[in-house]
Amino acid sequence: RTRILLMWTSIMLLTGLGAAVGKLAMDLSDPLYFPFLEGMAAGAMLTMIAQTMLPEAYDHGGWLTGLMTVIGFLAAIWLGMLG
């Protein structure tokens, strides 16, 4: 139990640190690099989702799980571009 709590606490703290570094990078960088930085953030989010949720989702949903994840991610990007 202690090990699990320590692992989740470290993930929480590292995620906060990563967000702070990302915010600093956005504030200090030229707007030309914003798409690159946003792509890095999106990739990190997709990696976290894939590593923690997809194995269980695959057990329940089968082979369509990966495809549906990518389609959902692309839909989120598309909706973000609209607004």
C-alpha cells in the first residue's frame, strides 16, 4: 500500500513539475515554437493514457481500443482547431 501511494505521489509531483517547466517554456519561447511545445504536451498526455489505461481497456474492448483512442485524440485536435 505504501509503495503504491509513493508511486502515485511521485507521478503527481512530476506532472506538476512538468507543467511548470512547460509553462515557463511557453512564456520564454517565440510563438513560432508553440505548435512544437503543444505537440510535446499532447504526446505526453497520450503516452500517459496509453501506459495507464489502454492495457485494461484492451482487455475489455479488444483490438478496436487503439484505433478508437487515436480517433478520439484526432477529434479532440480537430475540435480544438475549430474554437
